Amino acid sequence: MRHGKKINHLGRTTAHRHAMLSNMASSLILHKRISTTVAKAKALRKYIEPMLTKSKDDTTHSRRMVFAALQDKESIKELFGTIAGKIATRPGGYTRILKLSDTRLGDNAEMCIIELVDFNETLLEAKSAAAEKSTTTRRSRSRGGKKATTDEAATSATEVKAEAAAPAVAKEETSAPAEETKADEAGA
């Protein structure tokens, strides 16, 4: 029985498992999204989320703790630079696992994509577009819509009248000197 055994050993020795998770974490930090099996993604999430939390506090101690796990200077720079800035306000849940419909050809393992939540541009754009839409009831929308259209119509009608009046004034000014010249010519 597996009572109280929370770690998925993934069929590897401890050293091999730590090395694999370290490499996967570095790849995730550098590329923001990787494709792997569901079991490895779940193990990676438990491994990397505490590091992402430590990256919010940019101190020498937290850098050393993360470097002890990752052993990669480039991923440390990226983690404490770009990623820490984006996840600064997020209280947790930095990764997302998206299960794919296909399975791996060799062993039929379930495949997925694990990604950093704040770096999926398509979902962020969709979320901002949904936030722009107002959520009101049908009744208030119809009343507000009619009022807005009448206000817009009145404003546009006033603008059209002002535009029409402006050329007429200009024509009157140009026609007055022409009449004076005709009167001067007739009198002369």
C-alpha cells in the first residue's frame, strides 16, 4: 500500500530524478512552455513553484537556494529578471498544465504542455478582450443604448448644421465684395 507516500518516483533513482527535474525546470524557465508527460509535469509543478515563489524576493540567499536546485546561470538570470517581474503580484499557481488529446507513440503515455501562466500571450489577450466587454443586464443595455443613440444623433446633427453653416457664411462674405464691385462698375 502507498499510504503517505506523496512523491512520484517516476521510475528513477533519486539522483536521476533530481537531475531530470532540474533540467526540465531550466527548460521551462528559458522557454516558458515545454511538452512532456502528465506525470512528469505534475512532479515538475511541485518542484518549480517553490522556486518561483523564492524568485519574488531577490536576495542573495534566495538566489543561492534556487541555484543549488537548478545549477544554470542563464535560467537564474531569466527567473530573477523577467519572470519575477511578471509574477510579482500573483499569489501562487504560476504554472498551467494543458493535457493534449494525443498520446506518445512508443508507450501510449498521456502527453501535456506545462507552461508559465503569465507568459501565454493568446490567453492573456483573450482575457483582456473579455474584461473590456461590460456585463450588464439586457434591460439596462437597451435603455442605455437608446439614450446613447439619441445623444449621438443630436450631437452629429449639431455638427452637420455647424459644418453646413460655415460654408454659407463664407459664401456670403465672398458674395458681398462681388456685389460692391458690380455696383462700382455700374456707377462708373
